[in-house]
Amino acid sequence: MIHFSPRRHRHVFFYNSLLYASFFCMMPLLVCGQSELISDNDWPWWRGPQRNGIANPNQDPPSTWDETNNVTWKTPLPGKGHGGITILGQQVILATADLDRDVQSVICLDRKTGERTWESIIHRGGLKTKGNQKQNKKASLASTTVATDGKLLFVNFLNQESVWTTAISLQGKFVWQEKICDYIVHQGFGSSPSIINGLVIVSADNKGGGMIKALRADNGKLVWERSRPRKPNYSSPIILNVGGKDQLLMTGCDLVTSIDPTSGKLLWEIPGATTECVTSSVTDGKHIFTSGGYPKNHLAAVVADGSGTIAWENNSRHYVPSLVHSGGYLFGVMDAGIAVCYDSRTGETQWKNRLQGDFSSSLVLVGNRCYATNEKGETFIFSANPKQFSLIAKNKLGDSSLSTATICGSRVYMRVAHSESDQRQEYVYCLGKQ
């Protein structure tokens, strides 16, 4: 086990290392556009390779499963977390928070077998604070997704009333750690790191005054920073290519903000979205589609040129689950469990269909199949057909799931909890056709 924790002085850490087992990492392949060492069969960060919830279409993951059918492996996890699962080479990586041990960790599983290869304890102590008692019941102290550039792993944790970003090696060894800002808990913290051009970009919006920081991936040194309004917000910085250039987009705090991700220069900013957003924006190349849910429900198509032009808007509630854009249409599931398709050019609703339960996880699109999981662990697979709703399959695992599925290499990776006799146990499932 590896563990380290922040102390009073930045860059001074307690460090101890003991690997669960030795392992070898598959050398990832170079992909276009990012200069990251990532293969087509990986899932390197929140919302997948293109940061838009769209998985590699050249794969064939299962559409049906249960506790025994199409389960490649199943591995128990310590503690609790609602962050997504990151895949790199032969590694399955995720964050967790264990209140019994009072630790926040990154855990690595073997992709073929599900065996735990190492655990790196990022913070020991600092979880049971007064502020953390104010968290929403759907929040956790590990609600963010680990990001990787193919060389290092990066994770955000709320600890000791502050947000910290930590870099570790692919073997789980400490590389660097930086404090982003102090953090006043309103409902929790859930912002995941974003990576581009050798930078790790992190946001931490909160009522005490938030911050966006760009840190060098190799050593954590500050490259640029921008302060944020004193308002609670939960969205992650998302980098999308819009209008022919990369834009770092932030929604929430009653703003829609575009920043040059390399320099930190403000490209444009307009009033918009809502105060509190959880969703990540998507784009059609000209517009960005923003959504929020407090103090009002709001979905809008914003022309991403700084003009402030709103092509269309409505009051649909897409507060937590993010949408996907494909072929001129937006597909998504509302928080209350209504699957919906919009014409992204006009905002016109193509169809709506009520599923079952409440939803916190985001939609994932694979080819023409949409995968949507509710909070009870039920996954609805329906066709990405703008003409009509068509249910392909419905599957159930466990009793609860607030984590978005990861789909790559023709496998579905899910983070699911089982509850028995008032005892809660989380698992990672690897699902594949058998």
C-alpha cells in the first residue's frame, strides 16, 4: 500500500510504499490531437476520450447482463465513491473514500482479472470534518474521476476543507500534490481534472470563492489561474473544440465561460446557465449546450463566439446527468428518469419516454446505443434514433449506482453497491459478451 497526506507546508508529505503486487503496464498508443499516450481501447478521463460521453463506435459491448450473465469479473471495493472508472492499458483505476479507515485512495485493478494490483492512499485523515457533514446524501468524498495522460494519474479530493490535486505514477507512487483552494461545502465536491498540452486543469467552485488552475502535469507547478465567483457549483472544466479551436468551458455560477486552456486567457464570458450545474457541456462544433438545475431548470444552445447569442432554450431539468450530441440531435435522460431527444438546431423535442427511477449518472453512447443507469442500478439501453424511442434492453446490478458507466474494448465497467442487513458494499463489474 502507498500512502501520503498533505501537511501544513505544501510539498511536505508523509510517504510510505508497499505495492500489493508487482505488475507491468501495457504501453499505450499515441492518439491524434492530444499528444497523450492513450489507445482506442482506453477511457482516460471523465466523459471518455473525446470528453463528450461518446465511446469508440468500433466495439461491441453487451446489451444484456445480470449477476451471472456476461460478468467477466466482479471485485469488491473498500469505502464509497461515485466517481467514474478510468481505463489505461491493463489498468482499471478509480478513487474511493473509506470513512472506517479515514482515508481517500486511488485503487488499481487488473483489467483482465479484476485483481487489485495496488492502492495508493492520497489522504489519511481530514474526511470527518464538520463541513463534510453538510454533503448531499447523493454525494461522496470520492465523486471525481481520475484522469491520465498515459504517463501519470491525476486525482482531485476534498480534504481538510480544501481541494487538492495529486499526481501519482502508473505504479501508484507519489509524484506531486497541490492545494487548489479552500472549499466551503454546500452539497459536496465533484469536479474532475482535465488534461491538455501537458497541463492538468482543475476547478473548485464554492461559496468561499472558487478557483480554476492549470498545473504542469510533470511537476504540478502553476501555469495560470483564474478566480471564480463566490457561488456553489459542481461542474468539471471540459475542453471541447468549438469554432475550430480548443475552448475550456465552465458552466454555472450564473455564467458560461470560455478560456484558452493553454494560456488561461478569457476568450468570452456571458451571463447564462444557472447558479448550480453538475453537467458537462457538449458541442455540435458551433454551439455549446449547457444545462443546470438550481435555482431553475435550464437547457440552452449558446453560440460559442462570445456574442451572447442564445439559439434556443427551455426549462428541461438536466441538472446532474450530462447529455450527448450525435448527428444533429441531443440525447439524454432527465434527473427524474425521462429519456429525451432534442433537435440540436432548434431545441424541438423529438420524443420523450419515461423510464424508471431517478438518474445521477450520465448517458454513454456506443454506436447507435445509449446506455443510461438509474440510481437503483438499472441500466436502460435504447436506440439513438431521433424518430422514435426504442428500448433495446433493461438490466440490473446491485441496489444502487451513482457512477457513470465506462465502455471501452467491448467491455462495460460499472461501479455498483449492494446492501445486505444494513451493510453497504461497493463492487466494480466488468461486463463482456460470453
